[in-house]
Amino acid sequence: MTAIDGARFLIMATSGFEESELFGPRAILMERGAKVALASPTLAPIQATVMDDPGRTIRPDMVIGDVVVAEHDALILPGGVINPDALRGDAKAVALVRAFVTAGKPVGAICHGPWLLVEADVVRGRRVTGWRSIVTDLRNAGGIVVDEAAVTDGMIVTSRSPEDVAAFTAAMIDLVRRV
């Protein structure tokens, strides 16, 4: 069982992530003693959006291609429209999502973040949720779509929106504790 104190979370994002969906879980996890790293396609600073307006920036700790899955306990995929749309076209990003799922490690995706789960073909037969405009994508990928703040099915947690950040992060913490 992994305690949250010292647990190693990886967040994968690029510019266009929804600010609260990266900074919110990151702050909560760090306050609880977790180690949180950020992976992106490059080491250049990435910029958040706040409902489509420019937000804060953050510098990634590593590039996606250098991530070693065994060095992390869980993966978090923030939403925003631009971020997951860009990452689902990045073969290394999609492969990383699939590698975490294959390794049996917790993976959490919020808002539009589940697009990456769809691209990695890991939602088939699972209960999932996401932003209302991607519900059809989740369903077409074989997901069983429900309307809940945070949905855990196996080692995958999905969530609907920025308003669900607390529930999403709590579900991720609970899942990591049980592993």
C-alpha cells in the first residue's frame, strides 16, 4: 500500500491546460506530502487557460519521452480543450497513458483529459465521465458514461469539470492509498 506522504505523482500537460485542473490537484497533493512532477513535450514553460483566457505558466520537470513509468505511482491528465487535444496527437503521450494503464498504476483524467484515455483505447467497458462535450467520444470508445463528480473504475479515475477538482483529487488519493 502506498501512503500519500511520499507518493510520486506525474502530471502530463502542455499549453492550453485548464489552470485549476493542474494547479489544484498539484497543490492538494503537495500539501499532503506527495511528490509531484510535470511532464510535457518540451521543457519550455507551458501556459494555462482559465475558461479560454490565458492563465499562469509552469515549467515542466521532464519531457514525456524521458518518463520512466516505474518511477511514478500515478498519472494525472488535466483538461482544458487545447491541452488534451494536442497531446492525443502526440504518439509518446498516448503511449505513456497506455503504459501507466498496462502497468496497473492509477490514472486520473479530468474534464477534456479523458480524450487521452480514448486515444489510448483504455475506456472500453469502463464507467467514465468527462466534460459534457466529450460524452459522445467516451461512449463511442466503449465507455459506460455516468454523470458523477469523480468516477473510479479499476485503476482509472475520471471527472467532469474544474468544479470537481476536490472530488477528483480525493478519488486519486484514495486509489493510490489502496494500491
